[in-house]
Amino acid sequence: MPVATTNSPVRERSHRAFERACGLMPGGVNSPARAFGAVGGKPLFMQSGSGPYLIDVDGNQYVDYIGSWGPMILGHAHPQVVDAIQQAVAKGTSFGAPTERESELAECICQAVPSIQKLRLVNSGTEATMSAIRLARGATGRDKVIKFAGNYHGHVDSLLVAAGSSAANLGVPDSPGVTEGTSRDTLVLQYNDIAGLESAFADQGNQLACIILEPVVGNMGCVPPAEGFLQTARQLCTQHGTVLIFDEVMTGFRVAYGGAQELYGVTPDITTLGKIVGGGMPLGVYGGAADLMDQILPAGKVFQAGTLSGNPIATAAGLATLKLLRDEPPYDYLETQAQRLADGLSAAAKDAGLEHQLQRVGSMMTLFFNAEPVHNWEQAAKCDRELFAKYFWGMMDNNIYMPCSQFEALFFSATHTPELIDRTVDVASRVLRQIGQS
Ligand code: HOZ
């Protein structure tokens, strides 16, 4: 695996911090995607973020294209979000009792995503998808779940089968500790395979509790839905009494204010949200039609609970973020800059003579080092990961912080100026040309 070149920024303090962390946390990190396992080398330790920048503990400034893996659509430390958090924190950090702000945030979410009439606030995307699956099973009285290879829905046991994101990178699509029993009821299909989906329903339609999918996949790199794929899923679910779950943890408030369901005009039964909805604080959501959600305890019988659910600091950050996105929508700006970045990266890879695909939906995108377009996991798995690792470290050595895996989408924020985008493209052109010549 390539490592930093002699021109690279000094990373001594990060390296020491990593050594220390390795003695204290598995792999030195609290979430595997951060460990740089897919690109080799050691992760950077961060001390602060501001707008489009991250500053590491050695004082190096990076243009950030991870955005905390999606949440930071307004950039780091947005003054209004910081202010909302500061005001909330001064009044207490957790009550374990209802607050009015929870309803304010819930109203804001329901207005943005009309398929959500009622919702539950939880603490992470994983909790949201786990609870959504339980609700679907409870409501239908059925066990089986369809998921798609390369889609990642957090570390939920029954969904940790052929998963994307770091589960794909580390070569552990089926984690030890996930029992056969837990995953027995999970059917894994190829993403965008309409015929495969129809055939699964023809065989087992009356046993299927739900389909869960990323309406735009971010966790095998950015893979948009094929024409008719989401519509077919919707139609089959309606026909067979199966619950359709859109995991919009990445796409919610990202590809449009109303998420991918607004963009593609397909309405799920349950939506899961995370990342942006918490404004950078731990917050997840699952929600849908009122009668379905009313099956959750104490209105109904399906159990789900949490001491920190609806936490006052997280709801303050989320609410401030959603209000800014609603009142001053950045989506046109993001689209223009995303096109600029995508065109630039694509041209840079072409000029360097490298086989590639640039796939994008709004401000999430991936430069795949692959000869063919990537519609599913089988095709994603053919990407040249060594080439990706060289590209990643080339960018890092020039202070551009890209996702550390071929199987993660790049995100940027409303604070990334056209000049920064152009600088990124210039760096990519140099780095890719050098790779092409080597
Ligand atoms: N689930 C995130 C990537 N798809 C990674 C989270 C993290 O490592 O911070």
C-alpha cells in the first residue's frame, strides 16, 4: 500500500496519537471506516473544523470532502448551529423527559419529508434501521427481510450480510458474532436488479416483512438507482403487503431537502434518517405513516426505547441545521459546484489515461477506478483499489481530505467555494497524471 511521500505534511503528532489509541481502542478507532484500512497508512487525528476545513493535531489544514461522512452539509462549526448548541447546553444536557424542542424538530422533519407523519427520535442511523426492521416485522407478522449487496444500514445484526462501507473494505461482509439464525431471514439481492426483485417476490412475497434499501447508495461508493428500480420496489411492496424502508441516513437533506424520495418521486412506508438531521450530533430518526408508527410502544406493542433519545443538545443542533437548509436552501449552489467538481475530476482521470467512472447525485459522488459503470456490488468490487489508495494519498499529501475508501461517497458543503473546488481539481489533475505515468 502506498504511504505518504516526502512532500507530505508532517504527521508526527497524529502518528503518536494513533499509537496511543491503538492500546486503548480496537484498531485505534471508534468506527472502522476511520482507520484507513482500505488505503494503508495511519489515520489523521483532528483537533478542529471550520467551514470546509479540518485541522489535524499537527496543525495541518485540509479541505474536507468527508464532512463527518455526510452530516456537515453547512460546513464545520456553522455559527448558528454552534450558537443553538451553546444555548441548549447551558440549560442541561439530558432530562430523560419530553421537551418541546423534540416536537419542533419532528414538525420540521414531517414538513420536509411528507411520507413521515409520525416519527421516533433515536441516537444513530443504526438504531433507526434496527428499529425500522423491528416495526416492519411487528406490523406484518412476517420475518423475512430483503436487503441489497453493498448497501449498508449500520451494524444491525440482521443487516450485516453482504454489507458495504467498512464491512466491505475490511473483507468481513459477514461478521463473526452475527449468528446464522439472525441472518437466516435476510435475503440478499443485487442492487438495481429489477428481475431479481420480481422473482424474490414471486417466490416468497407472502413471507416478506420489508425491503430495506439506500435509494442512492453511498456505501459502495455513489451508486444511483436504475430507472424503474425504486418504482418496482414500491409496486411490489404495495402488492404484497410488504413494508418499503428507505434508508435515507445519507441522502436525507443531502440530495434534496426532502431526500431521495423527493428527488425520485417514490414514497416509502418507513424512512430512516441520521447524519444531517442531527447537525453533527448523535441523532437518528425513523418514521412513516401514523397508523404504522402507532404500533410502537406505548401507543402499540413494538418495543423501542432510549435514555438519550430526543436529547436536548442533539435536537438543538438538528433543528438549527434543518431551519437553515429550509430557509436558505443551498441545493442549487451544491448542484452547480458538484457538477464543477465531477467534471473536473472526470477530465483529470481521462487526461491521465485512467479507466474511471464518475458517479454523482447532488453533492455526493465517487470517482470509481473501474472500466464499467457501477450499478451493483459485483461491479463495484472490480474497482482498482490500489489505484484508489494512490489517488487518496496523493490528495492527502496536498491537503485534500478525501474518503479513505473506494466504497464511500465523497460529500462537500455549502462552504466549499468555487475556488476550493478548482484547487481540488488542479491537485487531482497533478496526482492522477503522476499515477498515470508511473
Ligand atoms: N458509517 C460511516 C461510513 N459509511 C462511517 C462512520 C465513521 O467511521 O465515522
